[in-house]
Amino acid sequence: MAASSKNTKHNPKFIFVVGGVMSSVGKGVTSASIGRILIGKGLKVTAIKADPYINLDAGTMNPTEHGEVFVTEDKDETDQDIGNYERFLNTDINSVNYMTTGRVYNTVIERERNLEYNGACVEVVPHIPMEIIKRIKKAQRNADADVTIIEIGGTVGEYQNILFLEAARMMHTKNPDDVAFVLVSYLPIPARVGEMKTKPTQNACRTLNSAGIQADFIVARAAQPLDNKRKKKLSTFCAIPEENAISAPDIDVIYKVPQAFEKQKLGDKILKSLNLSPRKTNMQEWNKMVKRITSAKQEVKIAVLGKYFGTGEFTLSDSYISVIEAARHAAWAQNRQPVLTWIDSEEYEQNPSKLKELKKFDGVIVPGGFGTRGVEGIISAIQYIRKNNIPYLGLCYGMQLAMIEIARNEAKLEGANTVEMDPKAKHPIIEVNPFQADNIRENRFGGTMRLGAYDCKISPNTIAAKAYKKKIISERHRHRYEFNNKYRKQLEEAGVVFSGVNPDKDLVEIAEYKDHPWFVGVQFHPEFKSRPLDPHPLYLEFMKACIKHSK
Ligand code: GLN
């Protein structure tokens, strides 16, 4: 990423991205794509997510309701949009770039208790917005960013995000040239009418106005492109220049969004609104990546197996977004179109004869998970996969359950289990991490898992060594339980190769199975580090094995 050159040094600039009409229309991808095109203009960019909920982090929220919990290098459990920023900006985003209402209040209350307000009456306004601004500026400084994008969660008009809007307004009032506003709004096309309607967006603009904010840009999310008539309407009724109404129709691959924006010269328009002069864009690397995506024709068929998969495609794609994206990055890099099929493991519990459907796939992923539902179904599927030489990638729970399967069926340890399933398991193959025991006993669940980046030492001549081509790697974690080292020897004798171990605490990080073309379980989540411009080595190696298997 190019840093700004000396002769272009300017005040740090801030772009607030807010939502109109409804949520889930792609504010995160819009924010990330704006970041990408500004990087293409040689600017140093960072992105912040401000979420209106009280939770101190996303870790205690159910992913089927809230979406994936993303984990940063520095041990934070954040909203999935931080993952979007990392993937689009191709950089690590740290904990300082994520705030929630709960976090903001927490800090203000702590300060008040520490007498840091010098006897003042501490009030919601201005003290809460001031803390928000403080956090925004800290993230800007931390990244030394020329441009900081701040995405405010939810939609304008909600009680919840008004204090974030107030912070944005305060920043704009103080430095109008340094702050721009982008409203990402939804334009419905009612089937009965067949015409795109701008009225809900007009109302969103007015709501934004009542918070003292005028949008500079409207990104018009819709099933169709924005036509001139609608652009004119948005310009007249929302008080934006016509060319600042940006068309954002549904698109098959999110990584094409930056290009779609650049076609409309959004980069230069944003620079102009921030009082910066236009610059040439260099998106060569990005364009090359997108070209690879569109030119991949042949399919690679991957089954993703877990519980809760009965909840529907939409929920799933949000709950497992990093796994899905990592699989895509790896497949595209090998000129393949990934086709992911979701399989609910509970089906195998009810009807084991269904297991043979797994043969149709080129590879199987068991992603991370918690709790007891569907687990026996996963374990029998893993046995089937192992016996039938189907490439297998187990992520976190997917590694733990693979070890249980091998313990039961190869090491003949009857009653082998994880204590998450059976606290009194006869053979606790997966046990409570000794560093976790107190947390569980005392109900301290928020932010207490083994989280964030940890080192892992790789053994030579293993699949892991072939994938990573390094002796020491670092990957991100999010789990409470660990492989029980008391069983290491027995599992080795049963065919397991422990190819990656944490050097400080001697914890098992990667486990492979010898008599199989590609069977790997990892205690961490490699998907958090996969980027479209830099696919993850382990996913790449898995995908290679799947392609080989498909032949
Ligand atoms: N439930 C398991 C644990 O806490 C696995 C967690 C995961 O897959 N992220 O250790």
C-alpha cells in the first residue's frame, strides 16, 4: 500500500458511511470498496466499524443472528465487516478500529470513576460523541491513514446510532473540508409497479438532515442500475450533485464493486468532496484478480458440513463468510469456480445411509462450531471421508472432532469425546484448556476464549510444511478447548501426525492423518487471514488436493 508522498500531505480525511432504508444492503462492501479505490489512488486507508449495540464485542452474539464473529490479530472478536475491510484493503485491521456503544459507554464511565472529568457533570452529549471521536482519531493515527472510513452500523433513523451520527456531525462542523458522507441506500423495485422508487431514500436523506448531516454521495443499492431519471430525482430531492448518485446494482462477485465504482469515477469525486485534487488510479493488481475470477470456468465441488445448516443459504453465507471467501480465493487462484454445498450433519444422525452422498464432492470442510447438536453426525461423516480418501479440511471444531473420530475408530478408545459434549467422557480427547478452567467455572465467557494470533511450529515433511513453506507460522484462534496431550502418543500410533504445535504451551495446532491423500485439521481459523490478493496457503493446498481428487 503506497503511503502518501510528501508533496501531497494533507489533513487526515474522514468518510462516514451510513445506511438508509434497511440494513444488509452492503454498507460493509461499499466502505471496503471505497477504501480499495482510494488505495488505488496511492492513499493510505484504514476503516472503522462503529456498531450501535451494547455488547462489548461480537463474541457473545449468535452468528446465525448477527453473522460471523471475526477475529483480529490482536485478539478482538468483531463484526464481520472488519473481515471485509481486511480482504479489500489487504491489510490487518486492529481492535482500535472497532467500537460498540457498550465500549464507548464503558470507557466514559470508567473515566468518570477515575475523576478524569474534573468534577464535571458527565452527559450523554457531548461526552459520548467526544469519546467516539477520540476513538476514530486514535485509529487514524494508529494506521497513519490519509483517509479513514467509518462505517456506522444500522440505518439512519434508528435511536441506536444517533450518537455516532452526532460524533460525525461534530467532526464535520469543525473541519467541513475533511469530512464526507456517503449514504448507502436501498431503492426498491416493487414487482407490481416495475419501477425503481426513490422515495424511501429521500426520506432517509431527510432523517439524516435532521441529525445535522447532508449526504455528499448516495450509493444506490438496487436490483437494477440507476437510470438518469432516478439520478435527477435523487439530486433534486436529496440535494446532491447528480453525478454523486452512484449506481450500485446487485453484482455476482463482491470484488467487482471497486471497479463498478471506479467506472463512475467515484474515487476522484470523493477526493473533490474532501478538497483534494484528482489523481490517476492504479488498480492493476486488483483488476488482474477479478479477471481471474471471471475467467475460471471449471467447477470444484466442496461440501461444508456442520450443524444449524437448516437455517437457509442467506444466514449461512453471513455466519461463515470468512470460510466461504477463503475457499473462493483459493479456488479462483487455481482457475476454478468453487461450488459450495451446505450439509446439515443432523441428517446423518437420522439417516446414516445418506453418508455416501459425500462421494459426490471433491472435498469436505467442517468449519468451527460450538455445542453438542449435530456433532455425532459430523463424527460419522469424518469417518466416511477418511475411509473414502476424500480431501478433508477441519477447522477448529473440525479438527477436534476428527481427533475424536480417529481415537474411537482407529485407536479403539471407546467413549472418546470432547468434554464440551460429555464433561465426564471416559477418554477426554479434547479437554478444557488449563488456562480456561477458571473462566468456565466462574461464568466468565465474554472475550475469554483463546483468541487472536499465536505462533505454531511446523514439522518438516508434512502437508502443513508443504503448504506453508515455513518453520514458524502464526494463525488466529477462537476456542476454549484443546487437544489433550495425554493422548498424543496413542493417536500417533493410530496414524495421526501432529504437524503443528504451539511452541510456548505445547498445544496441538495442526493434525494430519497419514494414510490418506489430504486429511488436515487445524485448531485455528486460517480463513481469517485469506485475502483475494493473497489466498491462504493451507486453503490453496486443500483446493489443489480437491482438484486432483476430482480427476
Ligand atoms: N467448540 C470448540 C472450542 O471451543 C471449537 C470452537 C471453534 O470451532 N471455533 O474449543
